[in-house]
Amino acid sequence: MRRYSAIGLAAGVPPPLHSGSGEPLLSWLLLAAAAVTAVLFGLSLIVAYRRRSRRYLLVSATLAALLSRSIVGLFTVWGLLSAGSHHLLEHGLDALIAVLLLAAVYDSTTATDHRPNT
């Protein structure tokens, strides 16, 4: 006799997208997202190094957190991370992204740098 959890799934059967079966389409989408974000992150590091500005460093940190979200998703789909850990990390990274983005916006509005935007 099968037991069912509170969300109606059979006990011991993982929910969809957390099955660790590889989910090929989702894996490819997450790999593409990670690749694009990695390129953007790399470019942002170059800009942050050239500008030597806190706001550009904050944007780079935001992109690093966004890249981390894709990696967490990949690890979950591949079965290397549990659903509970996935949700904790994803929501923690969401909060970090929001804080870093707000810090970058705040820094750009309070900057004493009077150089023209070039």
C-alpha cells in the first residue's frame, strides 16, 4: 500500500523537476542560462576592474549571484542537491540579488563622482 504525502505524491517519489533524472530540456536551459550569465559576469569584472568603482563591483556581485542560481538549479536537476537545499539556496540567492541590486542603485544615486557618463 502506497503512502501519500501532503502534496499528493507517493511517499518516496520525488516531485517533478526534482527527480534527479536529468530532465534534458531543463538541463539545457539551465546550462544556456549559466553560460550567458558567466559571459556577462566576466565582462562585468573587466568593467569593474577598469572603472574601479563600487557600483560596478556591486553589479558584478549581482551577476555572480545570478550565475550561482543557475548552478544551484543544475545541481538540483542532476540530483546533486536535495529539494530542500535547492529552495533554501534559491530563495537566499534571490534575497542577495535584490540587496546587491538595491545597493548598486543606491550607490549610483549618492555618488560624489562628477565625471561625465562615458
